[in-house]
Amino acid sequence: MSWLDDTDDDEPEFDEADIRFRPNPKANRPRTKRRPAHADARIARVLGVDRGRYTVLLDEDEPTEHEVTAVRARELRKQPIVTGDFARVVGDTSGGDGTLARIVGIEERTTLLRRSADDTDQVERVIVANADQMLIVVAAADPEPRERLVDRYLVAALDARIRALLVVTKTDLADPTAFLRHFDGLDLEVFTSARGEMPVERIGAELVDHATVFVGHSGVGKSTLVNALVPSALRATGHVNTVTGRGRHTSSSTVSLRYRGAGGSGWVIDTPGVRSFGLGHVDPAHILDAFTDLAAIAEECPRGCTHLPDAPDCAIVEAVAEGRLGPTGAARLDSLQRLLLTFREH
């Protein structure tokens, strides 16, 4: 017998089943994509955002109405949250000093006003949610009114399916008649304003029961108008550089302000002044849809008709030439073609 076969009965036997492994704490609880339902969440209007902190309004139009500061939940880190959104809020919603609530969801939006950085950029920048009106503010002079910029605002409003209004300020410096003739064919409510003659009550009547986003070039008097409508707003006002003709950006962020007038209340959404308004995101079909009478005639156009002056067999062009659209038909067609060209040239 070989010594290799020798066994020692006194030697203990080892079984691998007895070995204990240190558990991996990260593997103890498998990750899940399921999130709490937050059935107790409350709906709040987003009034503004500043460095990751959202000011929201709870219990709107109720005796308990109050503002709360909130942050977004981790699962919403890729979800844009903008002024005008209706957010689902949980946590400490008392609004007390030092308290912080949490936004865990966004309600479905009724409208979305957007712009792109430029006309070739397909990435949209969301400006405001759930607005149903756009008030375009231009100056008759200082700085000079820019028809093409107003056209771009109008195209963005038509794309968002919201009503557009126009205010021309500083009419004591120049006559805006020639400028306004550019928009004769549009269903556009127009207000004029001069030093000491601001139509605050007339404009205010159009704001009641609406969420109206104010847009305009820097230096046109938009912040002055906002302060007249909402005295508690205290929006900073600036001046126009006499050398460049450009206004200084005085509104640095988009914010919702409560308008209260004799006829009721509404929301004024003030935005920073912009010098360009990209249309890379716009659906051109929405432009024609805004001209309901022309859109009905366009159903008789050939497939792919551009409705521009050189479009062959365009039913709208033919209807205007035959006088079937009345005395305003030519002006409305001109407005439609101008807006379509504004979009196409990008």
C-alpha cells in the first residue's frame, strides 16, 4: 500500500457549502423602473424658474392660494418644465420659509409656444406652455419696427394655434400707419400707445380669462407696458442705444404675473426681449389653417400647391383675381403669401 492512500481520521473535512460570502450591498435590491404613483400630488401653476428652483402657485383662485418653491424630481431631469406648465407637486407645500416641495409630473399641455435658435436648427426651445394669446409689442420708432420679426412672431403663434394681438408703442415719435398697412389682411387686433396715452384698460380687457405671452424686441417698451398692467410686477426698464439702435435686455427670465382688472383677472407672461426668432420647428400647414376662408378654397388646389404668386392653378389666387373674396381678399392673400415666404426662406 502506498503512503499516498494514507488518511488521517483526525483531520477535519471541509465542505464548500459552508463558505460564507460577503454580500454586495448594491446587488441586494434590484433596481426597478417603477415609480410611486403620487396619488396625493397637488396641481400647481408654474410661475417661473430661477437656478433650478421653481415658483409654483397652489390653490389658484381659492382663499388658500399661495406660492411654493419646488425642485424637480430626479426622474424629470430630462423633462423641460417651463412657465405656464401645470405641475404635480408633493412634499412640503405649505410655502413656509425654508420649505421645498418636489415636482413629480407635468399635466398635458394645451399649447406650446416654441422657437429654434435659428432657421436651420430643428431643436426647439420651449418658451411658455398653455398660453392662449400672444401680445406682440413693437415701437413706431427708437428702435424702428421690423416687419419681418413681427411676421416671425405671427408664424410662431399660428403654429402654436394661439391668438395674436399687436401693440405699437411710441406713436408720439412716428406715425405707424405705413407699418400697420403691412398687416391689413390679418385678423389682428391692434393697439397704439404714446407717452401719456397708454390704452391700459383696452389692453387689459383682452387679458381677462386668458394667459397672454408678451413678446418683443428689446427696447420697445414691453416692460413699461407690463408694469402699467401689473403695478406690482416691478419689471426693470431700459433704454435704446443711440449708436446701435438696440435695446438693453431688461427682462432676464420668463415669468407669469397676475393681471387684475375691472372685468376680472388673467395672466401676463413676460419674456426676455429677443432679436431673432428661428422657425426651424414650424409646420407650414398651420399657417394656412389660420386663414379659415382661404383654407376652405385651398381644398380645390392641386396637390402640393404652394399658394405663392407663381403657383400654377392655385385656387386661392384664381378666387382673388375673380373678386370672389371681396374687397379684403387681395390683402388676405398677400398676408398669407408673405408669411409662407417668411417660413420658406429659412
